[in-house]
Amino acid sequence: MSRKVLGAAALLVGALSIGSTAMAQDRGDWPASFTVGTASQGGTYYTYGSGWANYVAETLGVSGGGQVTGGPVQNAALVQTGDLEFGMVTMGPAFEAWNGNSELAPGLKHDELRAMFPMYQTPFSIAALTSSDIASVADMSDGLKVGVGPAGGTSDAYFQRFFDTLGVDIEKRNGGASDLAGQLQDGLIDVMAFAAGIPVSAYSQLEAQTDVNLFAFTEAEVQKLVDAFPVSSFTIPGGTYSSVSEPMHSVAMWNFAVARSDMSESFVYEIVKLIMENNDRMMQIHRAARETLPENYIHNSFLPWHPGAVRWFEENGFMVPDNLKG
């Protein structure tokens, strides 16, 4: 009997040894460290991106974190060139970059980008001081100084086009979310127009410090924007901000996390597994993560998926179209 027990113990030790060796081999091509491209401080990208980077680093034991950037357009370029391992992109700017129409790198097809997991929708919304009497796009006159986020971000890429479509000629200003909120309070800009997952922390901070009008678009304006741009209608729920009890009509774009095509398959697999299987933990990072769910993978219609992501999704019953397997 003791020989049988010893034999079984030896087999178990051998199996564990093989498992440990396999894990070591799996990690052989993992990066020593990693960085996630986010956006400006005070915006959702920075909070969300730094949060999931830290979560991955702590759980998987690889040094990593978020980096302040200009947002999706710059993130796409930095991942394409290999300056960042991972980035966060909004699908409108990502589509333009994929096809070589990036404002930062015109003519360069960002063909090394690979999708990892869906994050959340980015709605577009607007803020003005109550003292300005601006509470809608119709209240905005030509020539207003409008802060539209960092150069290369989603707000920068689309808000001026939105206002042009809606018949308002703005004077654009760039800056991070927190910086623009301060400029609005100081009267250096007339309006702040920002796109980020809700609630936008810079808007919440404005509410706490001054009287501010937060608004988006009318239903007719939403239809014009949906007809002209790669956006969908979106309702910002009442109560998202303490000063706004009624829902706001807006438009939004989906956001996805991306990696370079040559990133370790097993590392990406473990990241996707961690994020997709722990939504409660992601919600602790930012409330926008309520949409960080595997079923939302369908909102990527053009970007090839990283093989590590394909493996996790298909193991869990989410079939990736053959033409999007990267």
C-alpha cells in the first residue's frame, strides 16, 4: 500500500513539474514589462487604461502600467511602430488609421494592430459655464473657443467635424481633460467638448466646483451625425452627473484594447482571460467597464483579432469570423 501511495505521489510531483515547465515555456516569450497607451489625465481612458494595466501587472506578475498619451490616434500609431505594447483605441480613428488615413501618420496603414477585447462606448458631450447661457448646440455662436481634448484624440478628430455638420464654426483648442476643465472655469475657453466613457471625471469635478451646463445633442442633431459619421445613437442616463436628472441624447463610438500582431499569444490570452472573466473587478476600476463584456466583441467589424484573443473567445463560445483572425 505504501508503495502505491509513494508511486501516486511521484506521479503527482511529476505532473506538477511538467505543468510548471509548461508555464515557464509559455512565459518564455512574454515581455519583461509592458505599457498601455491611454490618454490625458482627467479622462476615462487614463483611469480605465492605467487600472487594467495595473491589474494585469499585479495578477500576472509582469511589470506594467498606463502611459499618458494624446489618445486613440496616437495610441494606434505607437502600437503600430512598436513604441507601445498595448493601446486603447476608438473604432472611428482606428478605422482611419487601419486604412492609412491617420492624421498623425498619413499614408501609413496601421496593419500591425490587433484587437484584444471590447471596452465600452465613448459618448460625446459638452460643458459650458451656466453664466454663459450656453445650454445647447443651438446656443453656440460662431467663433467660440472650444476645447476638444488632446491633439490626436477622438474628441479632437471628430468634434470640429460634428460642429461643422451642425452649422457652428468653432475656434478649436486642444488640451487634456483636467486642463480644459480648468480653462473653462478661468474663462480661457467658452465651451468644453469631450468624448470619454461616462462619467467623465473632469465633468464631475466641474460640477463640484462651479455652476455648469452639461448637454449633448437634440434628436434631430443626433440623426444628422449618425448619417454622416461612424457613430451610433447613445443615451447618457439621467443621474450620470449630479446636475443632470434627465437623459441626454448623444452619439458614441466603441472602444477596444489593441496589441501589436507580434505580441506573445499566451500573454495576450492571459490578459483577455483576466479582463473578460472578472467584470466585477473591472467595474471597481471605472463604471464604464459595465460594457466590458465578451458579447460586445461583435462591435469590431474590421480589425483582425490577436491569436491569443481568438483562442479565448472561441474557447468560450464566441466565434470570430475567419476574415478577422489575425
